[in-house]
Amino acid sequence: MSEMISLVDVVVSYREDVALWGVSLDIEKGELIGIAGPNGSGKTTLLTVINGLGRLVRGEARLLGFVMKSGARGRDFRLSPRIAKMRKMIGYVPQGGAVDPRVPVNVREAVMIGRYGLLGIGRHPRKEDWEKVDCMLEMVGVAHLAERPFGHLSGGEQERVAIARALVQEPRILLLDEPTTSLDWRSRTDILALIKEIHRRQKLTTLMVTHDPGDTFNICDRVVLLKEGLIAAVGAPEKVLTNANLQSVYGDSSFSHKGGFSGGYF
């Protein structure tokens, strides 16, 4: 395997609040990584940096052979042509939110939005672009909903469409921010299984943010556990998600069930 993502001593702040403190992390090609931690731990900020949109106060990020550094005389590297080129190779699935059912966009059209970055400004989708959309709809299991208004879908169906929209970009890296938020148990289980299958079939490097570490156990190669902008632990789920680590990070006695990782929480 070859290194796809390398963060070295990365510091990110929003005004006076530091979101990441000297984070260093290497991710290999083909890995499926879970990023877990409580709210405010820096999970989404870490994903933002890997998506080429974070402004580094200190450190360096190497992504797909591109380098982002801090202190470039005030120049915003996020707007540079080389970073724009890099971001075309990264598919991003944001946190789900309420969608107005009156929005006049059907499922097929919603997925095509993800294709426009490859098409370029002013170019219209061709037959092969629509075929790619249909292929991705089939892959995520919502081809039968292609003509339905996007706002009429359930939360689980909308998440599948959002994944398809990222995949039509033909990315090498797939980023998912809280893909199971607000889903019921069955939908959540189905989405996690879908993410694992897509990762395997598309041969992607995948990073998934979650506030619930239980989401990462059965599908991830490694877990990055964050606390207050620092990496508290990183490694295989069964090594990282111990009761001691979970108690330390989440401060919740529900993680202290006797028997370690295989205890009552999971």
C-alpha cells in the first residue's frame, strides 16, 4: 500500500478556539478509517483538512501527492488551482439535514450535481454522465426512486442518494461526516453495511466521522479517537475502543461495563 494522506503537526483554529492541536496521522491507500469522539473533539475539522478546505495555523498536510502548508504569506491555498484539482479526487458526504419537500429536484438530478465538478463550467451532462448516475443509483440501492422528489425520501434513502452523489465524482478518497445521524437502528445498520461494500467495490480510501464509536467496530480497519482536538488513540477498533479509552474520552460511566470492549455498550 502507498500513503494517501499524511498530516504532520497540524494545528487548526477558528479565531481564539483551537480545533486541532498538533495532529499527526498517516493513512494508507485502501484503508477504511473511523474518526470517533464526542462533540467538539475536532472530528469534522479533521475531515475538513483532508478535504482540502482547512486553513492550517501550523503543520503540513500531504493529500494525494499535493502539499498544503501553513504560513504561505497569507495566501489562501484553498483557492489555488492545484488544490481545486486535488479536491476533484475527493468525494464528500456532509451531515444530513432536513430537506424541504417542495424543492423541485428529483433523485436522479440530485445525484448529477456531484458530476458537475468533472464536467466543468458551462458544460451540460452527456449520455455517459447520466449513465454514470444511473449506475451509482443502482449501486446504493435507490434506482427505483430515480424520479421521486429528493425531499420526499426517508432519512436513510437521502443518505444513500448523498453517497451516490459523491461517487459520481469518481473519487479516490471518500469522506463521510456522521452518515448515520438521526437514522433509526435498521437504517443505520444498512448504511454502515453499504459504506463497507462501496469501499470494497470501488477500491477507495474511506474516512467516516461518527460521535458513536460503536459504528466503527465492524467495518473499519482503524479508528482515530479524538478528544479536545488531540488524538487520544489510534489503531484497530478492538485495541482503541477499550472501556478505559472510552471513559477517558467520553467521560461516561456507561463505558465502564465489566468485560472491556465486548461489554454492554457494544
